[in-house]
Amino acid sequence: MFNFSLRLCFQKSGEKDAVSGAIKQEEPEVHVSGVKIFYGSQTGTAKGFAKVLSEELKALGFPAEVIDMKDYDPDDRLADECVSGSVCVFLVATYTDGQPTESAEWFCKWLEDASTDFRYGRTYLKGLRYAVFGLGNSVYVGHYNTVCKNVDKWLWMLSAKRLMTRGEGDCNVVKSRHGSVQADFQAWKGKFLSRLQALATGEKKTCSGKNCKTGSSCKSKKEEEEASKETGSEVRRREEDGEVVKFSKLNGVKKIDDDDGERREMITAALREALTKQGYKLIGSHSGVKLCRWTKSMLRGRGGCYKHTFYGIESHRCMETTPSLACANKCVFCWRHHTNPVGTEWRWKMDPAEKILQDALEKHQDMIRQFRGVPGVKPERYEEGLAVKHCALSLVGEPIMYPEINAFIRLLHSRRISSFLVTNAQFPEEIRSLEPVTQLYVSVDASTKESLKKIDRPLFKDFWPRFLDSLKALGEKRQRTVYRLTLVKAWNVEEMQAYAELIALGQPDFIEVKGVTYCGESSASTLTMANVPWHQEVVAFVQQLAAMLPEYEVACEHEHSNCLLIAHKKFKLDGDWWTWIDYERFQDLVQAQQDSGGRQTFSALDYMARTPSWALFGAREQGFDPADTRFQRRNKTKDISGC
């Protein structure tokens, strides 16, 4: 018996080519430490196949492990397989309506999310070697082996390395290639074992897939085109006189209708498909909701977002949404690579605020329910997460563009849900007419006209006067206000004095300074990882800026999202910071103001709460709540994401 669990080199470094005599570069080592067989089964067939494959692998000398997908946490462990030397086999059945079986549901959901989430990165699973076999029934034409196709696609999108062509077993004996699903598996298994032995002995063998040699990624031209379509990377727009008259092929709109014509829906069929694949749960014709990674993190006791550290929100009870996917800017660091619509005014059909909020809550709760029984999720936080307490109107787009934004905010407060609204500082009159929100943000992405045009790429011709007037409008608000600065190296980090002048203009209660989040390659942006500042660079910027602001000090830090908080000294009482929010007090104050017809007003100082010591700048925790356990994800890029 030959034991293949050993490390073999194709060629040693420095060896000369027999023909040319040139020194060859060292080629990668081939190492097969074992095989991990993952199965998702409903009737037990996939589980039986996994056991059969395991026995044959052991007979050949390969250590093999059979794993039920429901007992495996991909968020914790799958990236480890990139360096473990294991080959991963996925035996997955397609169940009702093309969905995964119950045991594979969470694994597939995580894989789908990771494949479209820039926070993981396109190379997150680079180094993982895999093979996929699916169990389906061709009677169901529209859903035949959908799950195995998706698993194969998602792994490939994360740069995992396919060892051989995907196998598809057919339970329809009439159309099964080999007469039964069992025979289909036997045929695929034989090819897999042959491929594995060739890999372990260092043989370079052509894969059975078209356009695939030496076990490479088996990417066909069709797959390349599908992946490009799915990520929405080919986006083309044309602006004329500052107004969008032609959207991308995803938006599918050639011309905006006149006011006297029938208004179009903001979300076209093509755009709906693209955004859905990016993980959005779309609502009506212009709204959306998506589960934030920090919501998932806090459900599992792994810490909350910066708003938990700075202001005391409960991240697992926070819903991130927007009533308007459209935006008036095309920022270089846009999370969605500009697949969302753009425009300078509301010229679409409009859904009622009640419908948007109700659907957003239902879809958010549905996403939370997917975490029931997931490894690591704390039962008490799962139950709390079903009851939304906070709403971050910061998902994408420009929520203040929605004509019924005040009605939407009133509905939130009627349910005692706090409101955190972010605007891009291009709609000053809308800011002035906005009813009290728990905390109002203005994005200050640059401090000069030239750099703002370069970074935000606004559609308005008079973007700079609008920007300055928006800051003045913010300064007129009595409730909590925030400047949100996003630092982009080589773009806006040298404008210290100009930033100080803008802060004097709007006098915000708080200034959040965050390093830009790299969203991956895009034809719509030239941003690279070189533009992402290290945390210590952000700290240095914040300290220099705070030194120029006599009324402000550095208050808090959230190191794991590369973010710091500068606060006005009025929130520092007797040496203690009070940057947190008394949410129940805020709701009482809002209700009292409404009951009085607006006569009874209140200010930011009326609903502040003491900041815990672990959240303060300079604390050894660096903003991580000691009640949770920090989890370090293996990744190719800095983990600096935040909502």
C-alpha cells in the first residue's frame, strides 16, 4: 500500500533545464495531507456516497474525514483548508425548488454571501482544492442539480482550485447517463480517485474539463461571462449636463421620463437580478435591506461594529436598510461598484413608507432566522436579534432623496427603533426639513472642491455650494450630528487645515474618521489596496486634526474597523465621556415633541449616556467589548470593514 500523505516536489529550486540549461524557477509543492468529504443529504444518499468514498480513499492510503455540513462552520474553518493540504469534496443534493437540503442550508448561504462580499475578497479561498458531485433529478428541469452548480461557482469565485469537472448525478433513471444516480457517482468517483493519485504523485495530468489543464481552475468562456455578469463589473454610464440620461446595462434605462409621462420603477429587472446576487433583499421598486457582517458577528459573540463602541447600539439588533437605492454621487469607494442607480432628483415611482418598513423588518427577520442553530450563535442573542431596535439608513444610495423620508422616520420611532441616517451632503434643503433622528451623519469625503470632485464624483454641477450648504444645515440641527470622514491615502489625507475649517462651519457633535474600505477591483474606480491607510496612520491623522480643534478631543477607538471618534467637549462631564445614547430616553423625547405639536424640543445633551472605559481611546481593548470574544479571520486583506 502506497501512502500518499506526504510532501512531494515537482522540482527543486536551482535545477537546470535539460534542454536549455537555464535555471528553472522553483515550482510549487504538491501536498495531499488527506481528503475531507462534505455532504448535504436529505434522504441519506449523499451521506452513503460520502462513506463509500471515504473507505476507498483509506484503502488507497489517504486519510479521509466525512463531515456533515450542518456540523461544520465555514466562517471559522473553511479558510484553513487553503493551507492544510487537504482536498475537499462536496457531495450535495438539490432539494425542493432548487434549494439545498436542510443540513447544507447554512453552509451554502455562507458560501453565497462570501462569494459576493468584498470584505472576504476574491482570493479568500485561494489554495483550497476541491471537487463537487451533485445529486439531482432532471425531471425538475429548472432546478436540476442547482445546488452543486452553485457550490462549484461560489468556490471558484473565491479562487478555490477545481481539481476536475463537476459531476452531476441524476435520480431520473430514464435520463441518467449511467442508468442510476449510484452509477453516475461510481463513474465520477473513479475519475476523482485517478485525479487524486495523479496529484499526489506529482503527475501533471490534463483535467477532463474543457479549457482546463494541470488541474487549474477549469474556467470556461461561458463561466467567465457569467461571473462578469454576476458581479456587475461591466458598468457603463453616460452623463449629460450633470444629469444621468443613460444608466448601465444593469439599470436598463435609456432615458428618464418627463414629469408628465409615466414614471419608471427605479429597480429594473436586470438591476434586480444583479443586486439580488450581491445579497440585497429588495423591497418594492426602490428600497433594500441587507444583513451587516457586524450583525452576524455579534449574534455569535464576536463583537459589534463601531457604533456599538462609540454609541452603545446592539449590533445584533440593528437593521441596515435604505428607502432609496439611488444616489447623486459615484464615489470611488462605492461598495457596490456603481451597480445602483444614480440621479439628481426623485423621478421614479414611489412606494409608501409603511410598506417599505414592514417589508424591511420581515426580510431582516427572515435573514436572522437563518442563523437559528448555526454553530456559535448565542441563543439569547438570536432571540434578541429578531426584535429590531436600531435602523442604520446607510446601506447604499441616498436615503434622504426618498420624498417620504420623514414619514419613514416617524414610523421607526413609533416602533421605538432608533434612526441613524447618512447623507452625502448634496441635499441641504432636505437636511433642513428632516425631522429629528437619533443621529444624523454627513459624509465629508474631502475638504476641497477639487478633491471632492475627484473622490465623490458628484452629478450636480453646483456640488460644492450644495456641499457647504449641507454642512451649514447640519449645524442648525439640535439633535446629535456627525461628520463622517473617509481617509483615502494619496487622495485626501493631506488636507488637515481645510478639514478644520469645514468642522468649524458645521460644528458637529462628533467626527468619525475611518480608513477607506477597499471594495475590490472595478472598472468604475482606480482605488487599490495602496490607498487604504493602516490603523496607526488613521490614529496619527486623528490626533493631528484634534490638536487643531480647541473644542474637540479624541474620545473613542474601534481598531478592528479602523475607525476613531473625535467628540465635542460638551460630551465630557467631570472627566468622563458621555458619547453613548440613552435610546429609551430619546424615544420618550421624540414622543413628547410630537404630542406637543413641536413646541417641546430637545437637544443632543438630553439623551446622552456614559461611555464605558473599554470603548475609550487608549484603552487596551482598543474598542472591543470585553463581554465578547474576538475572532481573527484569515484573509488576504486588512479586516477594516464597517457599516
